Amino acid sequence: MEIMASAPGKTILFGEHAVVYGEPAIAGAVNKRATIRLRESPSDVSIFKSDDLGFEAELDTVAKRYTLKKGKPGIIKYILEILSQYHDHSPLEIDLSLDIPIGSGLGSSAAVTVSTLAALFKYQGKKFDRISIAKKAHEIESNVQGMASPLDTRVSTFGGLIYLSRDKKIAKFNTDLKTSFVIGYTSKRGNTGRMVKYVKSLKQRNPKIVNLILRAIGNITDEAKLAIAHNEEYKLGELMNINQGLLDSIGVNTNELSRMVYLARKAGASGSKITGAGGGGSIIASCPRNQDRVFKALNYYDNAIKVNFSKKGVFVN
């Protein structure tokens, strides 16, 4: 018996880092996905492999160790954490297909975690719902990264464009965001766990200053919620630019990301900012006009994709 589960990546429009400390955020599922195929292993060991990422590993789920046969470990830690917590250690073969760039800030680890949990519970014949999947996926990410926002896993689970409130309630936007977006990403990968820990350390050293910055990011997110509801495309871009300045102030920007942010604006984007944890990874550009120009400008030196928001969250076959 083979089980297939698929979950989308995400892009954060507003609220990076501040959401970890109780501020709101806005994020949307994108049309780039992780797909897990899970079946009984033909051997006496569990195997995790991905042709897209070029790796294969044997997993010891009891000892929470792996033997890398080829490629880089990266995403393996999330799979191993899931199996050690929620599986009976019987051997499995897990195959990952991924069209989300790793380390680009598009929620690849969340999409892999959500789809793996859904496939595993289906394989085990367990009843589950999206609320429980989102909760367990967030716990897995927190265990692996040390600290994690619930936003990535919730978006990957539920799909759509959402507002995550200060009391962690999800509200889906009733209106479709008509603005086109371009994601630009560098070859330098971001590390979510490392950047979250860095901001935590900065906050501990400078609590009065950083707390105000995080609160300001939360206020920007609330303004963006209204702009989306009223389809104020250029207001949205303006707020993105302000948000970028605050992200820069807490040290999560890089020279490469900054170059792309300003290159996107020069090419005609109404607003651009880091999306995700920073330290590498991606920027997002709002393009009510000039999407093709922004795409070509970002793709010339780095990498770029045109993004559509997806209403479809995790599903299992």
C-alpha cells in the first residue's frame, strides 16, 4: 500500500519574527508543493530519499540517527523527528518530491513536515484533522529548530491567504488578493532556526528597543489586513517597504537580499521585502504592474519565480 500526501509552501507577506512573540502575521499558501509517497520498506530498515534533492538516507528511528548514503542531510531531521515520535519503528520507504527551493523562505520544511504527518497517519489508519496536523507539525518544527512560528505549518495545512491574530486564531481572507507577486531568492540559503535564535538573543540584550520594533511590525500587519480587505494594492506595497526597514533594523537582512529588494523596486515593484526568516533566502515583490519586468530583473542575477496564491492546503490520496 502506498500513501501520497501533498502540502503547499508559503510566503509571508507581513509579520516575520514578530509572530514568534505574539504579534499577528499574514501569509499565503503558494502553488509550489512538497509531495510525500510512503510505503512499507522492501528491506528491514527505513529509507528516506528524494531525487529532486539528490539524497538518500537510512533511518534509525529508535536511536534517532541516520546514515547518509548521498546528498546533504537538511530536511532529514524533520522526517526522523516525526518517525521517532509517531511511528512504531517498523521499516518504511519515504519518497519526497519537492518543487519548493530549499532555504528560500518558502516554507519547505513546513510543507515536508505537514505532508509527512498526513501520509503517516493515513498509512497507520489513524483519524486526524487539519487542526491536529497543524499543531503536531508546529511541535516537530519547534523540536528541530529550537523555536518556530506556527505560521508556516498552519498555512501549509490549511492553504489560502490567512491572518494569524495575536491570540493565534486563523482568519481566512474572503477577498482574493489580485496583486501579482514575484519571489526572488539567492543561492545563499536562510536558516530559520539560526535566525530565530539570533533575534531572540538580540531581544534579550536590547528588550526595550526590540520589543518596540516587533510591536511596530505587528501594527503594520494590522494595517495590511485592512489594505487587503479593501484591495488597496499600492498601500500594500508601501507597508511592505516600511516593514522591510524594520526587518533590516533587527539584523536579518543581507547584502544579497537588500540588492534584490531595491532591484525589484527599481524595476517597478510597488513594494518589496524579505519573506521568511532572512539571513539568506527570499524577498517578495508586490507587482500591481510590471510583474514581467521585476521577474526578469531579479532572475538576471539571482533566481525568481512568479507566485500565485493557492487555496489548497494539505491533501492525502
